[in-house]
Amino acid sequence: MEKIEQGFILSGGKSSRFGQDKGTFKINEKTFVEHSINLLRNFTQKITVLTNQPEKYEFLKLPLLEDKIKNCGPIGGLFAALSETKSEWNFFLPCDVPFLEKEILKTLLKNLDTSKQVILPQNDGKIEPLIAIYNQNVLPKIQSQIQKKDFAIKNLLLSLETKIIKFEGKNFSNINTQEDLWKV
């Protein structure tokens, strides 16, 4: 498979530790969200930005989607996206990984396994559940978990058929604070 039909950029977080909206923060003259869009564009036919502040992202001229269920974190973004998508497989990427390498997404796509429900990377032993390819059929499990007020993605992964692609020494740094920029 060369490209997946639908990609989603997760840009709905509160950015409280960062001190301002991360998605619209600029590095190398591009916003974080633009870095993610430019990367994901190589692997998807369409991109939608998941945000709870659509007015901040109108400049992108892309479809914008708000959480259907508020205040439940990234699992709410997955729920909103998978509720709306018409694509069986959906690529997800957070907006706060401006240094992520193209090769990582290429490897995930190359390892798409239709017997699984999610394909995701593990780097130096740490799973990255928001840099992943999810099958639309996980929606009922997400909905059930949200109804139970369990918003932990790691608990969702325990209930899914998951394929983990292992990496060593790659830069998966997500930027949560402005100090994180200096560490990378």
C-alpha cells in the first residue's frame, strides 16, 4: 500500500505545560501542525486536523474536526476521527512531533497488517500510540472505554489486536514544554 486514504493530525490538546498553543507555535518558519501535515501528506490522500479551537487552524485550508466528547484527551480525538472517517485504515500523527523522521511513518505503512487493528511504533522500549495507523473497526471499543470514563490509550491498546514495530535510537521527541525544544 503506497498511501492510506485518510490521515488525522491530533492538535486538540490544551498545551498547558507548553504555555501557548503548540500546534500554532513556529519552528523553522512553520507551525508545529504544518510540520506534521507535511510529513503525513507523504502517506495519506486526505488530511483532517483534529482541534477544539478550529478558528486557530483555518489558515491551513484543510478539513477541521472537533471532539464529539470533550475533556477526555487523545482518546476523544480518536473517537471523533473514527466516527467520521469513511476509510478503513487511518493514519494518526500528533502535532507536537516536528522532528519525527519520514522513515518511521514509511516503515509503519510498509508493515500494515490487515489481521491487526492498530500498527504503532515502539522506540527504545516506549510505545507511541498517537503515531499510529488505526483500523476504523476499533471505534466500538473506544466508545465503550469512554463510556466507562477510562480515557487511557494504553488500556485501549490492551483490548486491540496490535502490531508493534520496534525502533532503536530514533527521535520520537514530542514537545510538551518550551524547554523540550532545547533538549532536542
